[in-house]
Amino acid sequence: MPSQQSLSASFITTPEHLAQALDIPVEPLRAVHAVYPLRVSRYYLDLIKQHGLPLWRQAVPDPQELTDSAGLADPLDEENLSPTPCLVHKYPDRALLLVAGECAMYCRFCTRKRKVGKQEMIIDDAAIAAGLAYLSRTPAISDVLISGGDPFMLPLARLERILRALRAIPSIATLRIGTRVPCTLPTLVTPRLAAMLKKYHPLYINTHFNHPAEITAEAELACARLADAGIPLGCQTVLLRGINDNAEVIRELLYRLIRIRVKPYYLFQADLTKGTAHFRTTVNCGLAIMRHLIGHVTGLAVPTYALDAPGGGGKIPLTPAYIQQLGESLEFTTYQGHQCSYPNRIYP
Ligand SMILES: *Cc1c(COP(=O)(O)O)cnc(C)c1O
Ligand code: SF4
């Protein structure tokens, strides 16, 4: 990874620079920036200029962020599910370790908008050490999701120290990294980074693309470097109003993802995060999209549509209702809408 100094040249971080780059008024940007951080990579800024609104809205501060009265600061109750400051433990066998406070872009719809990119999220060695100690004394956790912020924003040596420390805990079998860098600043995925990651298998990466225009030659190269290091790649897309909330856009995104060797993993219903209400769709919208996908599109490309339950109840799959009745006979409709049945019994 480049030095932190050369990295900073890759971003726009002030309302003034962003207003100038996009030729828009600076005042609304300043008002939002007083509450939430701003960062857009120069790479993503070029994509915004080429493709317009669906990418613009993900990155450019919007005054609507300040007028959301419905949302909650911490809709998934992560703070209460954190036995140590940077670790969220809500499932029996896996935990989320937050290792970085920064991202290559501050997505306006971020579910951790309360703290990502802010002072509250400076994660120091002591916080990481406390997370590692918890994982060591909790052997039921065999799968650790390394997220943040974005782990790929850390200096390479620091990320490697964390991976090595996790690998030294015998009860941890699989590691996962969640990163949006392959989408927002793909040039950070260097051969050196891929070579380092390769030493810590079994390692999985979930990345985050939301729109087909984000699948560029640079993103493809970043994903190829990771896939060539033997890392299975998934994608966690968020359903966003006016950005990707229709079947055609999602279908194109999914097809492009499997072509760059990324297996769509989750399509998320947006969380109830304060400051993001203008991005939320109804669940009906997501279910209608899933109906257009299931059976019609190669199963390889079809993600699980999921809702992260408010209050920390965990993710639940949202699936269109194909089953009408489950008795002595299963009555269901096919993806084409035909009635069908199947005998639901045990044969002697
Ligand atoms: C999403 C999440 C996980 C992982 O869930 P999977 O369904 O296994 O991908 C683990 N811990 C927390 C706190 C999460 O939010
Ligand atoms: S990259 Fe992820 S963690 Fe960072 S701002 Fe975007 S959605 Fe939030």
C-alpha cells in the first residue's frame, strides 16, 4: 500500500474542494460536513462525473441527512453487543472485529454513520488488544469478520499484525474481511497486499458494490488480484432508493459481479440508521426484485436478500412467498407463476 502521505492525495475531504470539483454550492456541503465526515476518492469522483446520480448520491453530502427524524444512531444495538470497544458479538460462532475507523469514501448511507470517520472511531492498539483477548477467551467464536471502517485503509504492516494475531488464536478457523476499497479506490489493492493476505488462509473477503457503473476495469483488476491469491470474494450490496432499487439495475450489477469473480452474498434491506431515511426502500420493493431474479437469473448471481433485525436480532432472509400451503401436500408456485404440488410425507 502507498504511504499514508501519498494516500491523502487520493481524496477530497473538504466541502470547498468537493463543491469546486462538482461545480455546486458549498454551503449545503458545509452544513452536512459539520455533523458527518466527508471523503470521496478522486477515482470515485471521476466515476460520478461519468455516470451521474446513482454514484453521486452515494458519495455527496445531502442536507436530507440532517432532517431525518425517524432513524436511530445505532439501529443494530452494536454498542450494547460489544464486550470490548471494537468487537461486536451477537451470534454464537462468529464476531465482528472493527479494526479501522477510516474508509476510502464515506458512503452517505453508512450503517455505522454514528462513528465511522469520526473522532469516536479512532481504534488504537489497546482496543485491538482487548478485542483479541476476548476472542482468545471465547473459543466458541470460530469465524471473525474484520471490518470497520475499512481494513484496507490501514497501513499494510498494521493489517498484517492483526491478521497474524488472529491466526495465533487456535479456536479461530476462518477470517473474513469486509472492504469497500475494491469499489471506491481499487488501486489500493496492490500485488503486495494480495501476497500478504494469501498467508492467512482460510480468508474470505466480502466487498461492497451497489451499482453496475462501479464495476470498472480497475475494480476488475483489484478483484482479480484477490481472487488469484485464492481468496473467495463475496459482495454485500445495499438496496438504495433511486440508486439501485429496480430489477434491471440489480440484474446488471449481479451479472457484472460474477464476471469479475465476485459471488453476490447479501442484498441488504437498508438499516434504520439516523441520517439515511431518504435512501430506504420498502421491503415490497426488495421482494419484487428478488422475484425478478430467482429462477430467471443464474443461481450463481442471486444473493440472499436480508434484513438486519433492529435491536441486534441478527440477519433474517427475506424471500418471496413461493409456498402457499405446507400440509400433507406442499402447494407452491414456480418462478414462472405456475401452480405446483409435492407430496409432503414419509414413505413406509
Ligand atoms: C452480519 C454480521 C455477522 C455475519 O453474519 P453472516 O450472516 O454470517 O454473514 C456477524 N456478526 C455481526 C455482528 C454481524 O452484523
Ligand atoms: S465503506 Fe462501508 S463502512 Fe465505510 S462509509 Fe462506506 S458503507 Fe460505511
